[in-house]
Amino acid sequence: MTAINQNERIASLDVIRGFALIGILIANVYAMTSLGFFKLSYGIPVADETQLDSTIRLLINLFVDGSFVSTFSFLFGVGFYIFMTRAAQKGLPEKRLFLRRMAGLAVFGLLHLIFFWVGDILFTYALSGIFLLFFLRVKAKTALIWAIGLLTLFFLILASSALTPEAFLTPMQAQGMQLISQAQAAYANGISVEWFRFRLENEVSMVVSGAPFLIPYTLGLFLLGFYAAKKEIFVDLASKRTLFKRLAIIGYITAIPFMVLLLLAHPASLETANGMFLYDVILRIGALPLALGYMATLVLIVSAGKLKGLTARLGAMGRIALTNYLMHTVLIVLFVQLTGFFGQISMAQNMLIVAVIIALQLWLSPLYLSKYRYGPMEYIWRRITYGKLS
């Protein structure tokens, strides 16, 4: 097992991770500023959108949704390989350290979920990450087979939701509307006892109980990253430019049919619950090759030494990804709750919020790292992982 060179990691993986953070915020901001999470979960169509907002939503569906969280998950698998190989080379108890690392991530996730936002992914990552230990010593090909199998299983289960009989959909949507009504009452009070009680009783239980369902998807993506790391895809990038050009072409060409399907299905398929569920399946599957195209393109840009100013800032964002990811939620949730703007922000206004936050992080991240080696949350996570070994 060969560890990936630290310089290459900064020049490629962290840039990709920083880029993925931007996409994740674009995809999540609607659910952070409204009750959109509940509507999507219960198959309740979004109504009364302007043409501009509908167009923005379509563009996000085509080019953002699914692709960036897939990229982030893929990088988690790469990071697992790097972490374990480096720990082993230093003679450290890698499995014990990784379990402590996942325990720390689970704590971050639960705190994030309980006190801020229903869309947390850290808890699911921690839960899925534990299963990576079963694949630590397997061959790269075995990891790839398992990745494909787990993703196929997840998409088959997800596709089955699009076949839900009307007799089940009606009460499900009624339950969703009742929950949304309760949420509107709770969120109307801003950050309050009622808001916190509703979130604890409804949102937290929903996410924690639903996390096992996402394990095949998340673990499958982790294993794809683990496979790439074991095959040393990100080692000696200058000699692999032809490979990454091919991967970029394959990714974009493969994504095109799914984009066409989404265009043909929009917006009619979003008017019914089953249509929304089927649309989501197409979107998630098509997001995988698109993510491959994005990652390969970024590797080509970094390895060619192009856009150095921008890639340096993206790399800085990626190096403190945990801090920046949590900062997204804290800034947005506090803003909409303290100002009373929750549920009143259009998609266009959401994009302005994203632009401000990303500009802030592109500026602050390199400035912070010029003085400190780790981000504040990364430092805490490291202490949880290593304790006195750090």
C-alpha cells in the first residue's frame, strides 16, 4: 500500500473537495431556507414558482444535484485509504484510530443535525464509514465490484419508490402536509423552544432512522474512491493526463442521456409524487458520470498548472472542508431564523446567498491557513482521533 504524496493531495484532491463544497451548498441552500426538505421527502410538488426560479431549479437539477455530494463521498473513500496507509506506515493502530475518527464525525453530525439543520450528511458518513474497515485488505477489483453492487442495490430500491400505489401515496402526502403545517408553526417562532422541540422530535428522528437506507449509496461511493486510491489514480498526475482526458469525455458523454431525460421530464414529472421519485432516480444515476467528468476536468486543470489563483483558493477551501461545510449551515440558518426570512427566499435570492458565502470562504480559507495548519473543526477532529498521539 503506497501513500499518496502530500503535495499531489493538496494540488488535486483538496481542489476537487473545495469545488465540491460549492456544489453542495448550491444544492442544499433551498432546503436550508425553506421547508423544501419535507416536500421532497413526502413527494409534495413545489408550487407557485416564478419562471426564473423554475429555470434555476432545472439548471441545478441538471448540473449540480447529486454530482457534488457524489464527488464528496468519493473523496471520503480516497481519504480513508490515505489515512489508513499513513497510520500503518507510522506504526499506529490504524483501525482503532479510524473508529475514533468516525466516532468524532458522528458527534459532529449529531450536533449539526440537532442544533442546526435536517440535511446533515456527517452522521451518515460516520455510520457508512465504519463498514469500510471490512474492505481494508481486499483487492482493488473486489472493492470495485462491491461498489457497483451496492450502488445498483440502492438505485433499485430507490426506483421501487416510483411504483408506490396511489393508495399509499395519498396518506403519505397527507402526513407530509400535516408535518409541514407543524413545521411552519414551529419555524414561525424563529430559534425558540418550539423550534428546537419540533426539530428534535421530528427532523432528528427522520434522519437517524433513514440513515441505514443511505448506507448502500454512501458506502458504494466510498468504495469507488477507495478503488481509485488503491489503483494510485491520483499518483504522478502529469503522466496520467491522457487517462483523465478519456475519463472526462466518458463522464460527460455518459451523462448526456440522463440530462435529456431530465429535460423531457421537467416539469410534468414534478407534479406527482411518483413522478418526483422517478425524476430523482434519473437525476442520481446521471449525477455519477457527471461527477466523474467534473473531477477529471479539475485534475487536468491542476496538473497543467492553469488557473493557479483560483485553484489555490479552492484547495484551501478543501483543506478545511469540515469547517467550511459546517459554516455553510451556521451562517444560513442563523441568517434566515434571526431575520425571519425563512420560507420567504426565492431561488434567485438563494443563489445570491451562495455567492456571498463562497466568496467569503474563498477569501478566508487561504488567509486562515497562512497562519494555522488545521481548520478549527479539523483540529478538534484530529484531537479526538489521535488524542495524545497527535
